[in-house]
Amino acid sequence: MKKSGAKKLLFNELKPFFVENGYKLVTTKFSGFTKEYNNDLFWIYFDSKDYNPCQNIRYYVNKRINIIDKIWMEVDKLYFNIDRVNLETASTLTFTYESLHGIHERMGYLPDIYTVADVEINAKLIIEFMRDTAFPLLERFNDIREIDKEINGENFWGDDWRKLFRLSKFPFHRTIIAYLCSNKRIDEIREDHLKRWTKSLEEFPDCQNLIDAYLYLFEILKGIKPL
């Protein structure tokens, strides 16, 4: 089965479920389903590995949190200019079935697609994960204090490598979250990232730009009231 045919059949199977849950199908810069909620954006991005004559579907659950994104964009436009041109697909956090189940060695837990019956099996597994796990987690993370508990709480993250989810621009976004949530470890977080970059300056001079941008972030945060 060709890649385009497999995705079309899969979306036909998935569309009623996602529409029922307030999502719409999009096929612009990415193929998947999106939903706006309180100015935030959820989207499920689908891709496939083409092992002609079979296909293996991979999908990623994304959440863009407007209050965090607005602060980050002030830093980005002055120091990086990364997301201003990719705003439609810029995410705050991303997770997958694999990341939530500790499967880090490979992607693609879904069975390969050869036939229409395989498409139906894939759709069933995706719907089960979205309904039972992904949607409740997205709902939980509507309160960013829940994200703060995960990354800045008892199990303090040094980075987002092989964690439950990937936090985009990790040092910056985790700092914004900690500040907005009045996390008492904000000074510890700040010193940890500055120490890492300062230590790497000799080998990686570009770290100075990260340091400058990070210090600028704190200047921005001074004018923002925590939640």
C-alpha cells in the first residue's frame, strides 16, 4: 500500500472520532487533527515510514500553550528567530505512545499496514490511546501547574531526554513554567542552566548567546505576574 493511500484511509477511519471530540482534520503544513482550547492549540501530527509495499504509522501529540509561547516569542525574536517563521507547527510539549510507555529505542508501535484491515487495526489502537490516555493528559496539562509538578517537582528534570514528554526549548520553557507557578526552585533552575552553559563556553562559544537570551528572559519575567 502506498504512503498517501494508507494515510487517506487512516484519516477516514479516525475522522469521526476526532470530530466528535472537537478536532478538525488539517492537511496544510502537517497532516493530522487540531483543536483550539482557551487560546491554546492541540494537534496530533501523523507521519509514516514508507517500507513499500507496507507503511508504518507514527503519530505525535502536541500542545502549544499560549501564555508560555507569548513569553518565549519575545526571546526568540531577539536572539534566535526560530519559531516566528514556524509558528503554525511550534509546540510547547510533545508526547507519544512510546514516550509514555518508556519505549525509547524505537518509534512505531503500530503494526505495519499492508491492507485495509491493517488500517482498521491501526485506527482502533490510536483511538484507544487517545481516548484512554492522551486526551486525559492533555486535559490535565491545561493547568500548567501540573506540568510544573512533572518537570520541576520531586523528580526534578535535568533535561527532557527520554522523559514522559519533550518540552520544547527546555531550559526556557521550564523556567517560564516555574516562574508562572511561583515554584520555589526558580533560583536553582536558573543557576543550573547558567552553570551548564558557562561550563561549555570554551568548547562551544555559541553558548554565550544562550546565556544572554536566558538572562533576557528573566528581565521579561520581572514584568509578568505569576498565576
